Amino acid sequence: MAKRAERRHPPKGRFMTVDGVRLHYTDHGRGQPVLLIHGNAVSGEDYETSGLAARLRERHRVIIIDRPGFGHSERPRGRLWTAMEQAALLHQAMRQIAVERPIVVGHSWGAIVALSLAVQHPAETAGLVLLSGYYHWTLRPDVLLVVPGAMPVLGDLLRYTVSPLLGRLLMPLLKRGMFSPAPIPARFRSEYSDAMALRPSQIRATSSDGALMIPGALQLRGDYATLPMPVAILAGEGDKVVFAKRARQLHAEIPGSTLAVLPGVGHMVHHSAPAEVAAAIERIAAATLPSTEPAAMDHAA
């Protein structure tokens, strides 16, 4: 079933090998670079489905990378894929394809990776746009549900037997929870692949990231006040996955950051309010560009 899903949804971009990891990515457009980092349970294609990537390509070079284990990227065993580890890998990838000082956009779990990248390489991060992120430690009952899938041996057994079946049963509820109180967009309904998300390899990545969510936030908590780049924070007022008060708390901790809490919007901010997200990115771009912008080169993948 996993192989059939991959044949029906072939990769649309290129591949590069970074630190022994084969990553799938797309690289289109021209102008100031923007790196889009996706969240859990989806892949980089989510930014295409939302329409945000197309909006940004009108003025920017847009790079989207499937995080390790998601989409068509590998997730080698034997490494603890923390947010910091993933950020280090993406930083190496940016260097490999000659991307300098991108604006880094992260959604949900990808926001933790974006913050980790900025903490590790502040001088090489032009700005941050954080969407519906998990920034502070809180009790997460859902973590208990994903931990078994992340465990060696037991996780393998579950992923190749009952986990895909249970996942298919729960997927409608998961989708409603991601978007509520906003409706699920028609394009997401038609383009999101349950079969790709429920491959054993991606279930492993999703489970592992879920189990590492709390440690990721704990590791970052002392660095928020030191971020030197412009930061925009967006959240949905009705977000049932990560409550909007976490975005307000982060805004209070990052000097000079901006905050937009959008009414009638849930966790999938970039789907329900792509124009607002694109506008926030443009404001960060305007704050980071020098008065005379150098000529940009075309990049097509």
C-alpha cells in the first residue's frame, strides 16, 4: 500500500544528500529566499496545497524541503531527530544549494525547527515567521498516543499492522481538529493523501516528532529573548491543537516581535488565511532587505 501511494504521488522536485540523508525539495522563483518548514502529519507539499508557496514565488525564491521521514525524504535510523538536529540538517541543505540568509517560515512542529535554526545560526537567518507553533512546555495527552509508535520493535510492529488502519479511521477527526473552527478547504480535501501520511515510514516520523515535541520546546525556552532578527507570530484564535495563548506568551518573550491572532481560524493558519500569512512574510522581508537589493538569479527545480 505504501509503494502504491508513492507511485500515485511521485516526487515533484529534486533530491540532495545532506550528511548522509536523502532529502526531497523544491526550489522555485527569484528574489529574497524564503524557506518553508512544514509541520507534523503533512509534507512540504502542504505549502503548495495551501496556495502560500505560489503567492510567495511572485517575489521570492521559495525553498520547500520535506523534513526527514516526511514526503519523499529519508529518515535514517540511529539518530535522534530532535528539532535541533533537523534544523542543523536544513542549515547544511541551505548551504549546499547556495541559499543565503533566508526568511524562515515554520508551521506547527516546523515552528520549533525554525526557532532552532534561528537559535543555532542567528546571523544566517534574516527573519522568522512562526505559524501555530508549540513554544512552551504544557501537558500534552496526545503525546501518550504517539509514544508507542516511536518505540523500537513495538513501534515497527504497530506501524506495519494496526497503526495505518487506526489512522485511516481517525483521519477525518484529525482533519476537522486541524482546521476547526474554519472549514476544511476543498483543495486540501482533494490533494491531501491519507495513504502517503499513513505509510509506516511517515508514521514513524510523525510519532517520533510527537514524542520529541515537549523536549524541543524545553530546549528552546531560554533562547527566545535573545533572538536578534525580526519575528512575526501568527495563530488562529480557535486553534484546538496549540492554544493561541502560547503565541501571546512567545510574543511577550521576544522583544520587537509582532503578533496576529486571527479570528475564525484554527491550527492551519496558512490554509485558512494565506493572504495574511503572505503579508506577514512581506513585512519581514521589507524589514530585512538592504536599501539596494542585489540582482537575484532564477532557480527552477
